[in-house]
Amino acid sequence: ETGVTQTPRHLVMGMTNKKSLKCEQHLGHNAMYWYKQSAKKPLELMFVYNFKEQTENNSVPSRFSPECPNSSHLFLHLHTLQPEDSALYLCASSLRVEGGYTFGSGTRLTVV
Amino acid sequence: AQSVTQLDSQVPVFEEAPVELRCNYSSSVSVYLFWYVQYPNQGLQLLLKYLSGSTLVKGINGFEAEFNKSQTSFHLRKPSVHISDTAEYFCAVSDLEADKLIFGTGTRLQVFP
């Protein structure tokens, strides 16, 4: 257990479904991140939140909608996804960049 | 902008052999450097980091890395690998202006018996 908890670990959803991914940390970190990791592709940074405020959105399609109600929780709301959105979604948190990031175990998403 | 290059996408090696995974970065200013390991269907786990001081950094699982400022490199080494070291390894560099980490594309280390 790293201190960053992601649920669910696995998710299978149809293209018309709506689901949410959850990330939680109680490490006292102020920044939280969503990454997408597809097979044979580099890590893709999707969103960055700092003290609950979104500071980065890397041209992510609107079918992905993040929510950060407080510094300890981060959600990724999913709707009308495409099969190419199937990937491992990783959440991370940090306090200062010199401390590095602490990653969760990820949610393996399959869109059918 | 910072960038990180991991030249080797895959490194096959036999058990108990030494291994070096290469990482080069582009920066003209001071940086922090990190190596992470990712086992299948897991998140990334910090192996070691360089912030300042001694250029040889020791991490978990017997890994070490050497910071070379003149060559802008931070190569990861282990003198004798185990089957359990089979994983993906990511190098990362700090972007202090943007206050975030930039990750390389990863190197898949495959250890054979």
C-alpha cells in the first residue's frame, strides 16, 4: 500500500455507460494527478490539481471529467467512452516536486 | 522545456548478470532526478532519487544510479539482477518552473533464467 488508494482496481464499461474512478490520499499532499497509460505508449498526463484547483488539462476529451472536492480526493468521471480509452488510469499525489510523486495501483479500464 | 530520453525500450538480460538502464535529460539548470519501477498492473514505485550532494545514489532492491552533470545522464545500475526485477523502469526529471515531473518513455527490463 503506497498511501494512494484507487478504486475500483478493474472496470469494464459499455460505451454508453457513466462511471467514476476514485483516488484518495491521506499523505498530506496538496497536488494530485491523473495519468493514462496505454499499451506500448508513454505515460500521458491528463489533469493536475493543486490545492483543489485545476492547474493543467492536457487537451483531454470532454468525455473525461475530473473533480477534486478537497486535497485528499480526486475523481475521474467517465461517459460515452470509446474502445481506445481502454487503459490503465493512474492517480498520483505530491507535496513538493523534490519528494517525487506517490502513485496508486491504478484502475484497469476496459471499454466494450 | 525539460525532456527525458530513455534510449532503450527493452533490455533483455540473464539472471545474476549486471544491468544498466540509460537515461539522459535536457536541462541547463539544476534538476532533481528520479527512477521509478512499475510491476505488471501496478502503479509506479519510487526506486531512488537525486536531489543534491553525492552523485552516486543508492535505492531499494539493490539498485543505484549515478548523476553525471557533464553528460546530463542518470543511468540506473544493478550488479546482479534477479528474475523478480523484471518490470518497466521510468526515469523522470523535475521541471522546477512548472513544479512537476517529466517522465521518460520507459525501459522494459526482462530477466531470463
